[in-house]
Amino acid sequence: PKSGHTDLLDLGEADLQKQSTGGFWQGVRGGLKHVGNALNHAGKLNQVDHPLSAGGLAQARQLRQQITALTAESQPSQAATSLLRCRRWYISPFLRALETAAYALSPLQRIAQQQGQRLQLRVSPQANEIVQTSMSLDCQGKKGNVGFKVVTRAVSKLAETIEEEEDDPSAQGLLQDKQAELADVVATLCSFDITEIAQVWWTDVSTFKKENLKAEDARVKSLVKRLLVEDEDPVVGLVAHSILFKRMMQLFWPKDRLRQEEIRTALRNGAAQDTVDPYEDKVMNCGTLVLTFRYHSGGAEIVKAVFLFDGHMESALACDRQTQDPDDVDIQEDNDPSPHSPHSPELL
């Protein structure tokens, strides 16, 4: 704004010099911290079942804030209402997905409890990321990390990441906010149903072969059948990974050409036409997408897609916001039947 420029020009020479010098060293410190975070995150890419990076945690925090704000809206959109009404969620057991789910779903859990209800948060290997190569270490579970250990490890790693953040110890308000945040998120983590991960829940990625991708397709189809048919709720949520969501949309892409273009337009969500075809693209990190499915005895297909919180596909983001790493955790959900079909749930 012009007033900001005026204030700067009105500063005396000494004040200008002081601000310039301070800005320089602040920039140096910020740059060094950014490089340090990048190196730390790069190291995590070679870890099995790694936690969210500092950037991933920031995205999860932002999503939590957005969902919290949504719960206070008096007239949310139809798609947003789907999110607020969703009581049954399926979550990938990989650490970065657990952390994202705990942040994103804690506001919804809190609202449900105020209404005398509880979200059903089921951790399921069916929501695992798709293994694409024998080097997909982010799809490899940590040895011995089964059952309740999955939860305790998630709590520990999350606390470590928060502890590494550089905060002013004299900022009592900020510290209290973080303490409340941690208590809220940990309570949500501890409410997860972990009965499906009592045994080893991942595959050994070193044994990967290309023919395994057919089995992965079968798993995705089985997961969608579970969400749409076997689960009786009209709205079902899923917290999983970008490659799994990408393959899910490809497998259930509509056959009608006109509807295909409608889905493409919805997934671009205002982005330029020269971005990657959404059929080949992936959902942005922490993207929240409501998909409506039409299903029958012969199969199922996507008939509608709506992003929440101004979400986009990955290629629509600025280059510095695009990712080439495994912190690809996204949220999708199933909603009420739409008027044109008695069986058109939506997947969030």
C-alpha cells in the first residue's frame, strides 16, 4: 500500500540505515534457516515412514485453521457442508498422513464432541501410498512400528518437530497457543482406531516389480468399494496420499466426454488451460477435494469434483510451492446422494 511506502520515506537517515542493516541480517538468518530446513527435509526423503517436514507442518496448521473457520460459518457451501457432516474417516497409517489427519480433523472432532458425538477415525492399510519403485522408502514402514506404537511414534515425532521451531520464549501467548494446539492434536491422534494395523501393514519396497502395480490398482478399487458400498454413511472421508488419489481418479474417471471436461475444469479451479491435464496431475499437498461418485452394479465413476479452501492441482501452484517429495498427503471425502441418482456419494 502507498501508506507503507510513505512511512518508509519519512524515516530519518539513521533510521533508514538501521532498518536496512537489520533487514540484511534478518534476511541472512532467514536464508540460513531456510537452507537448514531444506537440508533437513532432504535427509528425511531417505528415511522410511518420515514425519512431516517443517513446511508440511505449516500446511497442516493452515488447514486446521481453515477448517476451524469453516465450523464457524453460518451458511457454508454444499461442498463445505459435506466436510462438516462427515463422521467416518479412513486414514493412511504412514506418519505424515497421521499427523496431517490429526491437525485437519481435530476441529471436527471437537465440534462432534460438543454435540455428544465422536468421529470414527479408522487407520487402514488400504489407504497406503502406492509403491512405484523399489526406492520408494517413504512407502516403507519402520520395523516394529505396529499397533499402539504407531500412535506413540506419531506423538513423539510431532512433538520433536514442534520443539525444533524457533520461538521467542518470552512470547507467552504464542507458547500457550502451541501448548493448546499440541494437546488438541495429540488427543485426536489418540482417538484413532488402530485395529487394522496390529500386524505389519506395509510391503517391503525392495521386492517391488512392475507387475505389482496391478495389485495396487486392485487395492484402490477395493478401497473405493469399501467407501462407497460397504460403508453405509453417505459422506465418507479419506486422508491419504497424492499418488493414490491420482490413481483413484484415473480408475474412476467418467467415460462421458462432456463430463470429463467438467471434471477437468473443476479440478483446475480457475487455473490456466496450459497447466498439466488434471487426469495426469496430482492434488496439491493438504488439498481438500470433494468428489461425488455415481455407482451401480456395473461399477462407479466420478460425476463431480469441488475443491475447498481455494485448492488446486499441483501444476497450478507457483514453482516454489510445487513439491517433488513424498509429503503428499491430501484429504478427500464422500457426500450426500445428488438429485440425479439415488447412489451418488461424495468422497472428501
